[in-house]
Amino acid sequence: RELLGTMTNPHLAALVAAFWADEAFMSAFSQAPAGVKAHHAYNGGLVEHVLNILETADRLIDLYPAIDRDVFFAGIFLHDLGKVREMGYDASFIYTDEGQLLGHLLIGCEMLSEKIPEVAKRTGQPFPPELAWHLKHLILSHHGTIEYGAAKLPMTPEAVALHHLDSLDAKVHEFAKAIEEDPNGESNWTPFSPGLQRKLYKGRRGSGGSGEG
């Protein structure tokens, strides 16, 4: 809320406020995992994932003046919102029927479309169509490539930045989790991971090395 509260675009600020005011959504958003098996696959994992990306973006944004900060931050907040309906997570983590049939990219765009009329009432102005298209593009393209589930390739600076920060947070978390949970303390390597298509090196972690290049 602190990071998103710095946005100055009135339409985007009102959009985020509309989601914050939706108690059912915020309850689900705060409890949902970010995945069933891969990264941040635990209750609260989704909001942790979003916060990690927001904090990373906040540190990097000044290096990339081509990126619209408000659009970028709103896109980060919204990019995985469809996961609150894609997955069930009360007892065990499963994909819902809606999630299996549609996936969180399409569900997220639907949720955004459902919220936009409420935003227009808050501001007293129509929500700019081009801005809505851009936000939906961020949702649809954040997987980066069609091969990995994107509906569209990233076509804006904000979209390509979101894809890479999303991937960075997911992959670092997945690597660290695989290393931490490997039960074989005798080996410097994890077993081969089919999901990651590699073994991971565990040796001498935290030693800092010699400092020599």
C-alpha cells in the first residue's frame, strides 16, 4: 500500500483503491499462493511475490526513464490477480475448474474489466480505453513468450520489464527453495530437477569467496 500509494495518475490510483476496498478480493489476495508447486507455493505467497517485484521495481525505476512508473506499478499489482480464482487453497493447493479452463491471464483481464466501471464512478470520468488496454497487455504478456504461456509477447517497455522482474523473483525463489530443501547434506549438488532442467550447486554458500576475479 505504501508503494502503490505514491502513484499520481488519478485513474490508476482509483483503480488500486477500488481493489483495496474489495474485502473479498483482498482477503483472497492475501491468502493465495503464487503457484501450486513451483515458486511461492504457500499461503500468502502471492502477495509476497507481488511485494518483492514492487520493491525491486522501486529500486530500479530511476534507471529506466522510458518506463511509466504508475503504469508499471499498477501492472505489477495486477499481473497475477487472476490467481485468486485460478487456484483453490483452503485445504490443499489445486486448480479450480475456471482456472483449468481459462488460466489466470484471462481471468485477470476479466477481473480488471469488472472493476473498471467502479473506477469511473470514483473519478467521475471514463477510464481511458488505451490505459485499460495497456494494463491488460501487461497481464497477458508477463510470461514473456508464447511457449511459457503468454497470450501476447511484451510490446511496451513496462511489459518487458514486468516479465523480467516477474521471472527473476520466481526463479531465484525456486532455486533457493530447491537448495534449502534438498535433504542430501553430503553433496554439493541437488538432484537433477525436471522442472528446472538442471542440478543446482550448493557448495560453499555464504563463504563470500576470495574476492579475486
